[in-house]
Amino acid sequence: MKKKDLIEVNYCRVCNSNNIKKDVFKKNFYLSNFNLRLEIDYAICIECQYIFQYHYVGDDFLNNYYKNSPMYRNPEATIYDHESIKRQLEFIDRNIDLKKISSCLEIGAHTGHFLNDLKKHSNCKIYYDELSAEALNILKSFQDFHDFRVNNVKVDLVVLRHVLEHIHDLNSFLEYVNNSLNEKGIIFIEVPDWSILDNSTDSFLFEHLSQFNDKCLIDLFRRKNFRCLAIERSINKDDPSTPNRVMRLIFKRIHAPEYGNKDFVNYFNSYRTNKHEFGNISINNIYSKIEKNKTVAFFPASNLSFSAVLETEIEKINLIGYFDSDKKKQGKTFLGYKVFSTSELKKINPEVVFIFTEAFEPEIRDLFKKLEFFPKIYSYSKILNKTK
């Protein structure tokens, strides 16, 4: 393949800007499976700082390259493979409940080690999408693994581990991913991290057409109606994928207006109505079911409990005040109601307590148990979770 056969990429494939700096530098590669030397030029998008191969070898060449990949594929997972997968699964599980995932597709599934370890944490149905003939033979040896290309299904989770940097047509690829997902589907991605350029930044590889930073990657998915739920970075010198810095991200499909679209005002108002107004309506409905003679308290004396005093129909209940562990608040009066110490809970003994917090509820419930205080409890966070 000669340089004249390469395809020039005259725009940013992430943000579509034409404001790119071409021919930033040249890199020579040797492709051992074709006994071929190639010189590739790189460019940088000035707008989003995306770094990419300015000259592209073409889809046919690249697909043929992967089908005849020189990559070593060990059918047996090493301790380093398991440790790498453990980090990835822990990140996913911290942000979504793996036990609630009923189906998973890994694109570029390699030797299936990730999917095999995933099955130990989740009862989900497993699908793979792989180009390499050698990798396909290994994947077919796993029991209960299914070739996605011969199954017309949609899945809960798509996994892209060190795949996205290999893709030229990002728009078409993300459309393929999008069409593979259920309506509330999740995408997990791990890629080399080019947000920081230092000694822990990855090397330039022929297969890596893209060098992503966090901003350009998040913006790319945002334009496809996906929002980033979580991101983390890590460096592990024993990682079999790369000893350099990687970033892991989780994206969820959310249909929200783009930047600059005035419809975002309506989108915001819908959120406000669904969460806050329906939350207040739900609280008022609970008030109406509480007998008037029962004593009610709010815990703690916080912004959320103050909002309840201001925005809900507290005249329906016998509210005696707030309880709070903060000594700076105890004894004070806010919006006409006194703040009592938690040491007075047993003595005053309110029959109903509304816990108005989205962060400290487990601690508050533990405190009640320690004090052997067992009122009827209504949880603000659970009330919100039941709203529309």
C-alpha cells in the first residue's frame, strides 16, 4: 500500500470540525502479518483536542488486518487478565447493579475472559461480536456464549474494552451500538486516556486510529443521546491491555436536547415536575393518611426538611419540630419549629418521623436502633424513587 492509496481525513470525526492541524507528525509502522511498512500522518482537532490518524488505510484493509491479526490470543486467562477484569467489573458494579443486567454484548470480545468472569457476577445472557477467526474459535468453545451476529436481539449492556480507539467511522459504529441496546441500555468503555500527556500516556499504535481525551469522548456520546454516568482513571503497570493510563466510562441513553436547543427549558421543567412537584404531592398524600393526634417530627433540620415546611401541607399533621445531631442547631427555631437533640428522641417519642435526606439515611436508621427508638418512618429518598 502506497501513500496515494490512503484516505485523507479532513475533519474531526468526533466534533465534525474542519479546524484541524494536519501533518502534526509522521509515524512509521511495520505490519508483520502483511510484511508491510506504512507511514501514517497524524492530525489534531483544535476544537476538542482529539488526536487521530490523518491518513486512513480504509475499511477493507483494516477488516482484513484484524481477520489476520498478529495479536497473541491466550485461551487461558492469566492472573493479570483476571486482575484487569476485576477492576473493570468493580467499576461497573459500583455504578450499575450487575445483578440487574439480563444480557450483555462485548464487541471485540477477544478470548472471552471478560465475559466468562462477568458470568460469575451476573446471571445474564452472554453475546460476543468478534472479527478475528482465531478469537472466534476460542469464543465458540465457551458454553452459553452466543454469536451476536446470528442473533437478532437487544441487550442491557454493551462492553467496549479497548475497542473504540480502533474504529474509523465513529458515527456508524455508535449507531450500531445504539441499535444493539435496549431502551434503558448501558455502555461500558475502557480506552487509553489522552486527557493528560505525560510518561503514562499510551504509545502510538497502528491499530489505534483515535487518541481520546475525556471531553471529546463525553461530547461524542452526548451527540448520540448518551450521558456519562461515571468516569475513572487508573494506571496499572501489570495490566495486559496497557501499562499506561486508561479511562473507564459508563454511558446511559438519555433523550435530552443538545446544547443550544431551547427545548432544554421544557426538558428541565419536566424533570422538576416529575421529581419535586410529584414528590410534594406524594408527601401530602402521606400526610392525609396520618391520624391528626399522632405526633410527627422531621429529621434532620436541613434544606430538605425546610422545603417540606415551606412547600407541603404541614397543617394536615401534628408537627412538633425537628431532631438533629448537630449541636449548633439544637435549641434553635427554624420556620416556627424547634430543633431538638437526638438525646430527646426517646423522651419526646414522636410517633411518626420523616427522614429528609438523600445521603445519611443509613446512619440515621442506625442511630434509631442504637437508641431503641422505633417510630413509623417515611423516607424522603424512597418517596422520590416512587414518583413518576
